[in-house]
Amino acid sequence: MAVLPITLYGDKILKKKAIRISKVDAKILTLINDMFDTMHNADGMGLAANQVGSHKSIFIFDLSSVKGFEKSKPMVFINPKIVEYSEETRILEEGCLSLPGVRAKVERPTGVKLLYQDIDLKDHMLEDDDLFARVIQHEYDHLQATFFTDRLDDEGKKMVKKLLLRIIARKVEIEYPVTDKGTM
């Protein structure tokens, strides 16, 4: 198991849609374990494969460090697809390991229905709300080449623009390994 460098805003891989997985082999299992190590090392709640340089359609999360979710188990989602969103929405602040230092209020549906596969490529349907739904949507967005900042209104985008340019130039303090400028 290893801690991988996290791709940052401006890295090309984050603007490409993820590729569906047809076989889970030792390489994929190692990637998943490395993703958990990387996420925990950076004090994150979730991580998509493209955030560690892989085009694979995988995201993970572990909310056990969040108050009220201590009993939740780490989860792996392979080939996920959100098939339904709730009509009700909520605005909450979000951040992202690929956007260090950027935080903004984002409106998202409060609930989702997610079709995904586990590490045995068995199909599952998960219907959830609140924090689980928000993290699912955030990580799913990564696999669709979307950042939470893409969901901001014009004023919100204007507020984060300078910081995004600093991230692209790698002129921000980051306490975890990241990719070199322009490597992906």
C-alpha cells in the first residue's frame, strides 16, 4: 500500500471522463487500497480514481472520522451511475483535495439513488441522503470531469478564480503529496 500524489486543479486527467472497469484484478485492488491510504493521509472523506492519476471509474469514501458517522464503514464504488436525484436541494460548503484551500457553498440534491458495482463486480443499488448523498455526488462528479466549482454561480466562480490560478501554478501550501505542475 502506498500514498499516491493527488492530482490538482489544472491537471488534464481531471477533465476527462472515467473509463468503465470490466475486470477487477490485483492492479485494481492495489489502486483501491492506495486510494484509501492517500485519502486518509490527506484527511479526506472521499476520493475518485482520477484524483490519483487513474482513468478508472472508481471512487471511495470513509466518513467514520465525521461526528455522527463514526460507525460507518469505508465504501468502494466501481462503475457508479447516479440514476435518480431528489427534488429537494440543500446548500452546504464543500472542499476538495484537488482544490486545496478552496471552499464554497454548493447547492445539491439532498438525496440520490446510485447504481454501482463492488469489487466482485456485483451490482448494487444505494439510496441515501444527507452527507452520504453529498459525498457520492461530489466524487461522482469527478468521474464525470466536473468540479464542485463548476456548479457555482458566476459570482461564486469569480470569488475562487484567483485561488484556482494559484493551484494551477502550484503556489499554494499543501500538506500532502501532489502531482508536479503539468504532469497529467
